[in-house]
Amino acid sequence: MTQQEFLQDAMQRLGMTCDEFSERIGTKRQTLDKWLLSENSHSNHEMPDMVWKLIREILAQDKNAI
């Protein structure tokens, strides 16, 4: 799963908009937007391992996430 797919899936499972999700994970919306870009984009930024872990923990703890 790509970074972009992971983030989109997490937002969908949590039922959050980009603004809500960026606030939940404690990052600026602009940063989230760069993480959401295709891997082929020149503006794409790799998400830190710590953020991957945080999102996985949020998904594991959220009983509404499918």
C-alpha cells in the first residue's frame, strides 16, 4: 500500500475530511496535502515513520474504523 493509499484509507475509515484528519494527527493541512501527493510528484514528501505508527494506533483504537 502506498503512502497516498494508506492516508486516503485511514481518512475514509475514520470518516474524516483532510482538515479534520490533519488536526487529529497534529500536522498542518499543507503537510498532509504533500503526503497525499502521488509518489511521482516532485512535491511529494515522505511521511515520517512516527506518523505511520500514530495513524495505525488511531485506527486500532477507533471502534468506528472499519
